[in-house]
Amino acid sequence: MNRAVDDLRAWGRAHGLDVDVDEVRLLCDYASDYLDVNELGDFTPVAFEELLLNIYPRKVIAPPESAAETVAAARTLVDFLLATEEIGGKMAVRMRTVLDRIEPEMPIALADTSRFGMAKSLFSAMGADSLEQDAVLSVSAVQEEPAVEHCECPGCSPLPPVRLAPHETLAASVPRVPLLTDARRLVQWMLAGGRTPTVKGRLRVRDAAEAAAQLAVADPGLLWDLAVHTGLVEVEGTTVFEGEDLDPLEVWAATVEFVVDTDTGGAITGHVSLDEELYGLCDMLYRLQAPVPVPLVGDYLEEIGLAEEGEGGIDVPEAVRRLAYCGIAEPGTETLRLTPLALWGLRELYTDLGIEAPEAADLSAADAPELIEGLLSGMPAEAAEADIEGWLGGRTPARAATELLGSVSGAPAAARGVAVTIVDRLGPEAEEAVRAFLEDSELRPHAIHWLTARGLSAPDLTQQEALWMSVDMLALAMPAAEEDPEAFAENMSASGPASQVIEEMWRVDHPDVVDVLELLGRSLRDRDAAKAARKAAFKARSRAIG
């Protein structure tokens, strides 16, 4: 689907169309996640109806007036499907007819709170940035502060846990890295021709010129240095031997070290300054563990002052292509992200440097407490999603709800937030399991909301329970609020609780009520609301002392 969205962008440019790529990507992501639409040809009129009238109202925080933009993006997608022959003319007519009918209905659906999913309703008070599943897990990623002080710059902060591909898969991928393939070809060419290096072990100028012509490689000198560094060839004086009994992953670990930590004079990326900063760029990508659009990479390089005299700046697309050739970047995309091999190789390099580089365990076979603890460790969204899907796939909905909710009874808000968000994925089959937690005072409001959202019989939320749940979900937002107070303040200004609600929060018997109210007192831009929060925090502290 990502490749399809890239094709759509190119199609729009070719036809002079202003395509809302972000909205189309969201359509495709939700269709893939919830409707098994894994290829463009899987879209149907029914899929659009389900997506826009059921999935969007449940999952996406958006004002009703945004429906027109979403429907317009869907119409663009239909035009693209027709133009690329993913669908025929009759199917396109049916899809457009459905979208015409959906357009006036979608604003009503977006405004209908009875259609909201648990995650949407609970997190709407924190703004759109906190709604999405990945964002919920990210907001919940609370890690204990290290016992010792450390530098606050991003490059010195603790490395996040990473999910590595199986060793067998990685080892099988090493021989397919173009850089290593060419290095091996050069070694064989040298051995077959009886050629020898200089007394310093370097490739002779004459041999480099002939290799470039005969092997069609761009930089034979770089390939030879890499071959020597990785052990693909052994040099004794001017005599050379082919490396023997080489472990593919050992060769790859040495390759990563060579690429990111050797003075190659611009031979890797085509730019001396970028080669010198390649370790820092790869370190950033390792920490993000997410694809970065190429234009943003260019902005990043400008921000850190990468430019060369006499040049107009870094040719980022070409640098990305070169990094793909080296096995560091994923090839053929409009984003820059590390390959599984690069992720593994960088972790090996960190370990060799004495830097703690934790590996994220596979949580799909864990019990519920281990799953939640792992998700709170700050793992990347893709790995978290895979673990959640695998974990749910091994249980019935009823068992999953029982284990998840049972494991967070009396737990901190962050853990409870992760559990209820996962339970929100479950269908009515989990009704009895969720209903059993109506007797748990902390989980009761969440259970009531879950039942109500599915049209199942449930008791009404009392005012006290509604207040408690508001405090609970704001407590979940505290880590993100501390990290980005401006964004939190903006979200609260747009959709935060009213002053009269804040005034009553001090009465809630919640362990985080004081911290939540103090956070609101610091963050709210409305003076009256901020003052109400500070007064309520004082009352809550006084009650706790009393």
C-alpha cells in the first residue's frame, strides 16, 4: 500500500493534480488495518462505506467539516484506481455513487458520539495527536529515569530497544548487498588475473582503471579497501589470498563499521561532509526506527550545517540511492529508513563501543503483564503492532479481555491505558469478559464505555465515574505533556475539559489527581481554567493530607 501511495503521488504530479497524499494514505492505512484491503484492487464500494461511516467515526478525531476533504481524497483514489486499471469503469461508477451518498452522511457520523470507539472517546480530550493507536502506545511509553546523570543531547540518550530479524534471514541477505557483491567480484578479478596490490596493500591505479571498465563498478578503490577490511581478501605484502570460512554476519558487521566510521572521502554518499556525519545520521534513524521522508532528511542536513563549498547542498536522493547500494537504506522508496541488516549492524557496532543497545523481545507469546510492560518500554510502533496482533491471535476475545484487564487492576494509568486500548480492538464476543470488570472501581468506567460503544446494555456513568475517567486519561497523557508542553497546551485549548469540570476533579479518588491538576494549572492557556486547576490541586493535596 505504501508503494501504491507513492505511485499515486507521481500520478498526481504527472496530471497536474493537487493530491491530498496524507489523507489518501490514512484511507489506505485504515482500510489495510481493519478491512483486509491489502492491495489497491481490493477496494470496493462496500469498503468505502465501511471505512468512511464506521471506521473513521470510531477511530479518527476530526471535526465534521473535515468530511468533505476525506471524501474528496476518496474520489481522487477512485480516479487513480480507474486510471491504473485496478478497477473497471462500472466499478468506478458504483464507487462514485456510494461516495455521493456518503458525503452528506459522513459529517453526521463524525459528530455522533455514540459511534466513537473507546480510544477516540477517551483520548479526544487530549487532542488529535493522542488518538491514533501508535500515538497511544507512544504516549504510554514511560521509562524509569536512569540512576546516573547523562548528557541530554539526543545522540547520548539511552538507545531504544530494537526488533531484529532472525539471524538466518539476516545471514542470507548479506550476499545480496550490492556493495559486497561488487567487492567479491573485484577480489575474484584480481585473483584470476594474478594482480597484486601496492606495498601498502592498496589497489594499483592501473588495476583500478581496468576494473572500472571491465567490471562496470564506480569506485574499485573503495571496494578493495572494503574487501581488505572485512576479510574478503587477505593481503601479505603484495601477495593476496581469498578469505576463507567467513561468517556472513561478521563480514556484514565489519562492513557497517567501514561504511559509517571510516574516512572514505565522500565515496559512500558522494559528499565528503555527509560521509563524515554518516554515523550521526544512522544513529538518528536507529533511534527513530521509522521511515523519514527524503525532503525531511534534506531539512535535517541543512539544520546541522551540512554543505560543501562550491555546491548547492547535498543531493539527498542520490545519497539515499548510494546508501541503498551499500545495504544501509531500503531501496526504491521516497523515504530513508534503515534496512534490517543495517539495524543489526549498528547494534553490533554500539555493543563493540560499549554502548548498551537493548533488543526488543517478541511479546506475542508473553503473558498480559509482560506484553504491557514491553509496550511501555518504548518499542517502535511497527514492532508493537506486530506483537499486539500476534498476541491477540493466540487467544479468544474473551480470554484476551480477561487477561488484559485483569493484569491492570490497581496498576498505574499508563498500563491501564495500554490495556483498554488493546481491548478496544475486540468485538462483542468479549462482552461477558468485559462486563465482569464492572465490579472493579478503576476499570468500571472503561468497561461501561466499551459496552456502550458497541450498543450493548450498560449502566450509566455517574458524574464521579466520568470525572475519574477524565483524570485517568489525562494521567496517561502526562509523559507526552512533559516532553512537549506546547503541543499539550494547544490540544487542551482546543478540546480540554471545561472549568466547571476541572473544579470538581479534586473530589476524585485517583492516585494521580494532584499531578494531573498541577499539569493543567501549568498548561492551560485559558486563565480561568488554569486558575480553577490550581485551586482544585490545592484542595486535592489538602484532602490527601487530611
